[in-house]
Amino acid sequence: MSDGVYVGNAGRDAALDRGWLLGHFKDTGDPRHSEAVEIKWGVHPRGDERSQWVEGEERTALLVLVSGRFRVELPGRSVVLEEQGDYVVWGRGVDHSWFAEEESVVLTVRWPSVPGYAPAGDDGSRIS
């Protein structure tokens, strides 16, 4: 990493940091450190779901379906991602939750990368 380049595998690297590949939480000096954006490779077994809604979201998020069938719950609506490449974007202040209807892989991009951010009652892990 001394040359400012990191080469990895999303599936293997994601397992090391609860799915997160890039963000403020990576060590300074690591090319994956960013205060501007966070990226997650989320692998979810069928039936996996958020334990509670995220409330008071401070970031904008983009969630893209790589494989499977994944449902994002937003205030007043459910969005089902079922074809590879389906995606949903939500902005600051939009509460959300999710449920893996089938074994799913999703790519999440959030911005900005907010240090110390965790919704009330969260176990401190990064969320999507």
C-alpha cells in the first residue's frame, strides 16, 4: 500500500470489516480511507434484515443489487430490487430498513463518510 494503490477482492475484503470496503473508518494512509464516501459489499443470506429502522439518516445512499432479491423499506413504501443493476437512492433525513427476500449481494455507496455515526440503539457496526 505504500504506493497509494490497493488491489483486493470485494467478497474477501468485505468479510474483514462488516462489508465496508472504503470510508473514514479505514486507517489514514490506506488508499481505502475516505471522508467523502463509504462503500459496502453486502452479502446477505435469505431472511437477513435490519434489526431496527435507521432514523435521522445524515447521509445520501445508493444501493445497487448485484444478485438476489432485496427489499428496501422507506417511509410509506417498499422498493424491491429484483434484477441485477436495480437500484434505489435516498437522501438525508429518509429513514430506512431492509430485508433480503433471497440470498443477495448489494453494493452500497453513502456520502459523506460521517465519523462516529451510528443510529440510536445500533451495536456500533456500520449499516446500510
